[in-house]
Amino acid sequence: MSDIDSEDVHERIRQSFARQGAMETLGAELTRISQGVVEIELPFDIKLTQQHGILHAGVISAALDSACSYAAYTVIAPDASLLTIEFKVNLMSPGRGDRFLFRGEITKPGSTIIVADGRGYAVGDGPAKLIASMTSTLMVVRGREGITG
């Protein structure tokens, strides 16, 4: 396992995130990287809403999936990569806010399978509001063609 304080780990995650066309399309930003925790923020954009004007469940799921995945990157070796193999999302409150914060945290690290939990928050006037949670299962991948970093 790499030392998370290493700039190499942070840079690896930043470079991988920059290659995610989906996160770029959503306007998402990587805002925190620490041991076992990653945060992604997203500004409100009407183009990301469903028919009632609230953040679309697919957008919420995608941001939580990325937050959980990058949290897992903080606990794997530099020669490994990750693929999500399962996740469960609970949508708890409408996605209304000026910004959204998605936090992924490692629940159970492992050499083959990692479990992470995510929380999504709407941020606006007043305290942040919990809008969604995710439990994610990720598979550690090594030596597979086309799957790196």
C-alpha cells in the first residue's frame, strides 16, 4: 500500500480523474484527497436535472461512484487499478441546492475487493442536506490490458 501523503498518490488520482469524460461533462471537481476519503463537488446546472428540476438520480449515482472509487485508489498499490462491480444507492431527499458534495470513504480495504460508502449532500443556504447514500463494491485489477490508473 502506498503512503497517501505521497504527492505521487495525489497526482495519480488527479490525473485519472482528469481522464473521466463523464465527470468533466458534469462539471465535477475533485476537491479533497486524503487517506480513505475523497470528495467531489458539483455546481448546480439545469442541464443535470430531471423533469422536476432536481438533480437527476443518474448524476448523483455517477458522482458517488467516482467518489467511492477514488477513495479506494488511496488504499491500493500504484500498479493496481479498480473497477466498480456493484453499488446500491439510496435517494433520501430531492437534489436541490447551489452545489453538491459527494464524499466516498473506505469501509473495508482489501487486496482483491474493497467496500466503500458514499454520501451526497446538497449545499445552499443553511446546513448541508444529506440527499443520497451509496455502498460500493470495487474489484482491484492488476495486469489487465486497457485497465490502468
